[in-house]
Amino acid sequence: MLINFTDATTGNSVAVNPQHVVCVFTNKDEKTGLTVTVINVLNGNIAVTEEYTEVVGQIQSELR
């Protein structure tokens, strides 16, 4: 199952396969100065607007 998040750069929806997530962390966006949640997958990173705890919670719930 895919989980939908909001891309921090474009504001568009992005679907992530939770089975391909390597790690999740926060980072300060250099352009806006805001903190974003970054989802690291096998082939790159996706910065999203959702809070870290929300992202981790949704990923964990799908993997159970």
C-alpha cells in the first residue's frame, strides 16, 4: 500500500511505498528556513510538509 504525503517543494501529493523507506529525519529547508521531514527511500530523498511523528506513525502502521 502507498502512503500519501505533501511534497515540501511543490505542494503536490507524493505517494511513498513504506517497504522502501530507509530512514526518516528532519532538516531545515535552506530556501524557506522551515523544518521539513525527509523520507529517505532506496533511490533518493523526499522532503514532505507533514510532521516527523506523523510520517513515522503512518509508515509504522502500514508495516505492521
